[in-house]
Amino acid sequence: MGEGFYFVDILIFAMVAAFLVYRLRSVLGKRHGEERQRPNPFAQRPPQAPGAPAEDADNVVHLPERGRVPDMPPTREAPATLADGVRQVRAADPSFNERYFLQGARAAFEMIVGAFAAGDTATLRPLLADDVYDNFAEAIRARQAAGETLTTEVKAFDAVDLLDARMDGRHAVVQVKFTTRQINVTRDAEGAVVDGDPDQALEVVDIWTFSRNVRSKDPNWLLVETQTAH
């Protein structure tokens, strides 16, 4: 009799344990080995072998108030004040590397303008400072309310240049100029072109400012300001 009750107790505990495991799996979900974290565009990349081709830009979407500017040669030589600023940032964050940062800034540019065009605020949110995000989200809502779609074909990245670098308290601040050639087109709900020329590529110059708290364990930089050269 005692052994029978003991056996029943074991069955009850086994059923309770199985139920708890089922509930945990339903709450936490099953891992299948294919989960991916959102990529960090500013993660340092391994150096390319000499002579290796640079990564090509893909399609990106322009942001509001972009303008056409006259042709101008890319800026290549950094002034002494920029060099001093880079040394400041590197002293506060020894992992900072101008080459890798510019690679990350280009990736961030493509990611941000792509998400803006798609209305993907979930992707934009962790990449932008609060006020910049609010402006982007407002522009997306206005476009969607008007039933318009926005497309951009980036024909080339002419230059990605470091314009300024400095420390502002515990925050590193870096300004980058992106010179691209793009075809920008806005269409209405019926697909008719309401802005831009699908057959004309224009030179567009964007100046973006990124910032990061160097005392934070988070390695990501936030876009804190955007300007378009006219």
C-alpha cells in the first residue's frame, strides 16, 4: 500500500514538472539556432587585404530636404584641428579607428535611409537620438498619410569624409560628409511621379553627426544631427 502511494506521488511530480517545462517553452519560445541580433554598423571590421575591392553601395532612400549642389572634389586631407580632435577621441576611447568608423558610418547611412524609405521605425529607433527619431517618424507618418512612396537609387558613393571629431564631456562627437549620386523619386498613391526625375542622377551631399558616450559599455553610435548641403 505504501509503495503504491509512493508511485502515485512520483507520477504527480512528473506531471507537474512536464507542465512547468511546457509553460516555460510557450513563454520563452524555442531556440532553433537561426536567431540573429541586429547588426552594429560601427563594429570594427577586419582589415581588407591590399588591393581588395571596396564594398559597393546598394540602393538607399534619401531623407527630407535633400538638395542639389555643384560638383566638388572630395575632401581628402584632414586639417590639423581634425587630427587633434581624432586624438582626443582616441585618448578617451582607444578602440576608435577612423577607417573602421567611416566604414561603419557608410553602413549606418545605408541602413538608416533604407529604413526611412520603408517606414521601418523599429530599425530607426536604436540608431537615432530622440529628437532625430521624432523628426524621421513624423516625416514617415506624413508620407504614409499622403499615400506617397519614396525611392532612391544610389548610383555611386563619391566620398565618405571625416569632417570633425571632438570630445564633448564624456561624449565623442564625429561629423561625416557623404557625397553620393542618386536618382530620387516620389510617387503618389496611383504611382504617378510627383517629385524627382527617374532618369536624372543628382549629386547629394549629406552631413551627419554621430555621438557616443565613451563611458558606456554600449559600442553603438547615435545619429544626433543631419544637414543637407544646398
